[in-house]
Amino acid sequence: MNFEKIRSILPNRVRSFRNSKNLTQEQLAERVDIHPTYISRIESGKKLPTLVIICKLADALGINAYELLIDEAKATSYHYKIKKIINMVNEAKPTDVDTYMGLLNVLLKSRKK
């Protein structure tokens, strides 16, 4: 992926995730320990953050860093969602897997009705 592609994707992804978490630019900046103006410049595409800042942004937003770098079409694709579910299960604690199974069973039963 080249810098121009990142420049076209990253601003919207940061803004979208920030808004989905109901955070202001100031609140996100505080979580990342950077100036709010820097968040504004990232979201406007005027500033391309370092990898360290991208990782800090992702942590503050509760996502993986790569999710800030993939375009919306890919992030909403069927295959991406399946891979994300598989990764969640692979990274889960054994007790969480039981919870996931219970939830999936309930969902599947409700769809059959």
C-alpha cells in the first residue's frame, strides 16, 4: 500500500471510528496523548501520522491498527467479516468461546423461526 492510498483512507477511517465511539477530537487526542490539532490535521488529510501514532489511535479506539488502513468497501465485505469473526474466536479465552457458542446458538434458533 502506498502513501497516497493511506492518505485517502486513513482520515475517513479515524473520523468514522472516533464518531462511532462518540468521542470528540479533543477526547481522542487526550487518549493518544497528542494535541487535538494533530487529530484535526489527520482527519483532514493534512498530516500523515507515524506508525506509532496509528497504533496509539487504534488502541484508543479499541480496534486493530490495520483497521485504520483498509478501505470501507473491504472492511464491510463478507470475507473480511468472516476473517474478523475467526480471529476473535482464535484470540478468545476458553470461557469466552462458550459464551460465543451460546450466543450463536440463540441467533441461529431465532433465524429458523
